[in-house]
Amino acid sequence: MKVLVLGAGQLARMMALASKPLNIDVKAYDVGSNRVVDPLSLSVDYGDLDQGIADADFITAEFEHISHDVLALCEQSGKLFPSSQAIKTGGDRRLEKTLLEQTHVTNAKHKVVANKADFDSAIASLSLPLIMKSALAGYDGKGQWRLKDKSEAEAIWQDIQLFIEGDTSGQPQAIVVEQMVPFDREVSMVGVRSKTGETLAYPLTENHHSKGVLSVSLALNEHQHLQAQATEAFDKIANALDYVGVLAIEFFQVGDSLLVNEIAPRVHNSGHWTQQGADTSQFENHIRAVCQLPLGSTELVRPSAMVNILGTDTVPNNIFEIPSVTMHWYGKGKRPGRKMGHINICGKDKAELTMRLSQLAKILPKDDFPDVSEYVKSL
Amino acid sequence: MKVLVLGAGQLARMMALASKPLNIDVKAYDVGSNRVVDPLSLSVDYGDLDQGIADADFITAEFEHISHDVLALCEQSGKLFPSSQAIKTGGDRRLEKTLLEQTHVTNAKHKVVANKADFDSAIASLSLPLIMKSALAGYDGKGQWRLKDKSEAEAIWQDIQLFIEGDTSGQPQAIVVEQMVPFDREVSMVGVRSKTGETLAYPLTENHHSKGVLSVSLALNEHQHLQAQATEAFDKIANALDYVGVLAIEFFQVGDSLLVNEIAPRVHNSGHWTQQGADTSQFENHIRAVCQLPLGSTELVRPSAMVNILGTDTVPNNIFEIPSVTMHWYGKGKRPGRKMGHINICGKDKAELTMRLSQLAKILPKDDFPDVSEYVKSL
């Protein structure tokens, strides 16, 4: 079986690694070069998108910011899972918010802003502080503004106006203005849905962000009432999209309630721990769903955590001495802040996991992992 | 880091899959074609052996029947781990038996037979029944004869004589004649030794063979007294060979004692369960040892089993519905009896594992997996 992944980054690479043992051959479409490549040895070229579509049995995506032309071409082939509509919904906060409203899934109060009148009206009708996010582009903290005091509004609008005018996506850009949620913590749910409508969810993951980028994820199998809430939201969203594959939902936890922050129509950084910590990894489960194989169990094997490696291509070798540490380098060239790899770590219970995480945090250099130690201490 | 593996079969492939996340690039030397290939996409050619040796940081082997010229060339480079002597010992039962005698590791009574006089003397001095094994070639039941009654001796000698004369290895062939051990079961230990002499052993694995070929392996973490015996044998053998990498030892269990059957200087079929069932897989640990990274914990994560797939390239898709089933296809063309892949399966305890194994055995077709059901029932 052959699967073409739209996008040739680490998510395509990890799908390819999970697919080899299934005798499923994954190729990746590099949107920058319009070439189809082997995601494990990027040097090999298998032709352009048309060739890639023709050669594939199934097509999927590793990210949501894909041009609509490419999505349309793939959808026409009848091989694309999830659908182009599902991928677009994850790539456009306007569609995402509409979906959440339609499915009655709790999320922050918000307004869509396309011009100055919308902007003024949003500020008047929502309570400050506000967070403003680009509808189309931007994640990991990019394309976002925060408004804490009305006196800052004019300056922010100037910036937003330039951003909207400078957009090169070819679609009308807009901003979604949201009431900032005074959350207790950020959690996410990764789940999978089959073509026949079966859904399975992984245990809720606690996420620690640093400067807007995921730093540490923790999967413990606690908080069954939150797990139930998140699963309900997952099912509503995945069913509404007639979704096929792995879908991730980021939530804000406020007291005992979850509010959706955003959805990602793909395997997700906060699900990387599943490679060692779950019966079936998110990468294998995505490929199983896309290839219409039975879904794999999403049960936690043991408490697990993931630490992102950002902007560096080395870590001290003695982290390998900690039992259960598994390295995942992405084989990418170093750039400041770039996601270069991640470390998975597990324990038989929460105590063993946090003990091992403390050992790990002590070894990791503070310059490259500025706040891991502090977060681990808080557990 | 770049590693060249001598041999381009499934073991090299699984080393390559385990190495990608470590940013270690594995290439494989196909002894048949004298070409260095990518073990994950066999089509790509990186030159001949000299080129492969020059490009590699470290060299290792996936099998022990490698010509001495090739081993000598690799050893000269200073990059070969384990040593050529260790690899040769695993490929020659005469050296293997000498090693076991020198290290005082219990094994079956035996004689080396190079001619008719040796043969007659072995039959006279050992108790029947006897098993006769080619010193140089043959595993998985090939190159073996069984003598139950002295009346069969002459006919067997004719056959052995032809075998010895027909040997094309370029080295003097011989036969090792052993007293057959009335064993209770077959177990094996896979362990790893670092260049600095650290050793770590995986839990003892129970092996069920069918027609001389491994069919099912079971890793349970039981029998601590046997684990201690096997670990002692492992340490003696690995230290005597100044071994670097993963080494496997097959034992016969007789009552509460273990007798070494044979050693394999490489990752081993009976250690495939470690991919899902241990903190670090045997493939990653071999590569870690060869590349002089710290060894990874060999602890059992949960009771695990492996079922070999022989001679068929399809299994029913509904095996994927059993929680914890992980498929490992080798991407090879189908041939009768050929090792085509394996299935790993785990459970939180022995009861859950055997329950899942029973489910699996019910689904697997009897024609392709003739005795799995029966074995699983016996657990």
C-alpha cells in the first residue's frame, strides 16, 4: 500500500517510520519544491504532485496550511483522508469557530474581525483582556496580539491592518478576537476516527508551553471526568467533519471544565508520547485510519512524557542512561527555535516518571531547555 | 553517525528503523551482490564494500556466516563491532564449543567429527540419541542429522561425507556430534555488552519451535533463578569474547538447569518482542553499543510475545483489532518457509497476554500458522 503525505516534515517522517513495519510505503509531497520525496532520505525524488497522486493508494496531510488548489487536486482523486474541508477547517480559525458553534462545543467568546468597524465592535462587546489571532496563518505564537487595555487598541490595529494587507495566501485574511481565558492549565486530546465512524481517544495530555511553543507533554490517565468531557468534544467535532485519521484538540482547563482552544486536523506534537506510551502510536493509528485498517487500541501502557528539542542538534549522551528515555531526532538542519526532535520518557507510575523526568531535566542544558526543570519541579 | 551492517536482511532493516530516530544512518552490505544499499529501500546503491567501509563510522553484522575476507577487511578499518573473532565463533560450532569449555559454561556432551574415525569414536563415547550439526553452515534445522540407533550410523555417515565434501565455504568443514538433551523447554537470553564492559540482559524468553524454526517467543519475567543462571552464562561468554553489541544465547532447560545450545553474535529472532515489550529494543541497544552510546535499560515493560510469520505475505486484517498487536513486515518477496515478518503482542500481565494470544491464534489461518493455537493452549 502507498500513502502520499502532503508536507515533508517530521510528522511525515514519523508516519513513514511507523508505516514501514506495516509494509506501507509513505512518500511526502514537499509543497516548497513541488516534488514528491522519501521522507526518510529526503534526497530521493519521485516526481511532481500529479505523479505522487497517481502513484498513491491514499493521500493525507501533515499540516493544515496547504493551498486550496493542492487540496482540490487531491480530493478529486478520491484518495484524500481526512477531507479537504476538514483540513481547511483546521487551517482557518473562522471555519473552526463556526464548527465549534454548530457542534455546541464550549470555547472562548470571540468575534471575527475583517475591518476596523469589526475590530471596534469586538472590543466593545467582549471583556478585556483579548487575544487576537490570524484566521489563516500562524501557530506556535506567531500572528497573535494581546490587548490588555483599550489604550493599546489603535497601535494594535495598525499592526493588524498591515498584517491583513500583507497576507499572501490568496484568500481574504481576517483576525479572530477572543476573550482571554484565565485557564488553570492547557491539555489536549489526540484521537482517531475511522471511515466507518469508529472513534478512539488517547488519554488527555497536559501541555506545558514556553514562549507559545510546546515544551513538555505529560500523559497520566488521571482526571476521568475531564477525559469524558474531552472525548465528548472529540466525538462531536470528528463526527461533524466526517473525519478520517488522527485529530488533535487543544483545550484550556478552567476549574473542572474544558474550553476548546483550537483543533489540528493531523497527528500532533502533544501526541508524540504515544510512540512509547500507548498501545498504538498516533502515527500508526493515523495511517491505519487513512488506509482503512482497523484502528489500534489507544490505551496508555504506562505514564509517559515528551520533551521537545528546540533549536539545538545535540543533547548530552548521558540522558541515554536514564531507563526508558527514547530519542527522536528529525534529521533537520539547526535553526533557532526550530523543532529538531523530542525525547520520550516513561515510568511504571507517576512517581517513577516524575523521578526520571527530574533526572532528565538535571542533565538537559538550561540554555537549550530553559524552563523544563522548573516545570518538572511543579509536578 | 553512519553504521554499515554486513547483511541486508530484516535484521539490518530493523536496525535501520531503530536508528533513524537517533539520527544514525544505517546502510547494509548485501554479500550476494557486493553492493551497499539502503536497508529500507533496497533499490538505492551506495557503492561496493570498500566504499561502504570508507563511509562508515562503525561496522557491525546481522549474521555470522560472513566470509573471512570480508571480516578481515572490516576489522582492518578499526570500525568493526563485535570483533571478527566473535562473529566467527558464532558461525563455527567448533569455536563455539571451545569457548563454552574454556568459560566453563554448561552445554551438551559433544565431539568434533572431521572424518570416519572421529565419527565412530564419537558414537562409541557418547550416549545415544545423538544430534549432528554442521560446524560451519546451517541453522533453522538445516545441516543436521539425528542418530537414534547405531544401525543408522552408516547411512548417516554417507550423507555427512557428501555434505563435508560438497562444502563450498573454503574452510575445512566438520560436524559437531552432541548428545541429545531431553530438555523441558527451550529458552534464550538476549543481552548487550558495551565497549567498556558493561552488560545488561533482557528477561529470559521461552521459545517454541516448529520444524526447527522459531514459531513463538514469550517474555514474562518469571523464573528469577533461571534468569540468574542465564545472566551468568551471558556475562562469561560476552566477556570472554570482549563482545560489543547484542549477543543471544539459546539454552535447553532441563529441570532447574540451563545448558547452552548455541550462541548468536547478533540481534536475534527470539528478541524481536523487545520492540514493544522492553524499555529499549534489542535493535536500538545493539546500535547504541556499536556506536559507543550508553546502553539502554533492558527491563520488561509488560509481558510480551512474538509470533513469526513464515512463508506468507498476508494475515487477516482483524488481528489489528486485538489491543497491543504490532505488525512487523520485512518487505520481502514470498517463498515457502521464508521469514516474512512477525507479530508482537503484549498484556498488562500473563493472563491478559495469553488471552490476547488466544484471540490472535484463533484468527491466524491454520495453514500458515500450523501449531500456534496448540502452543498457546498449553500456556
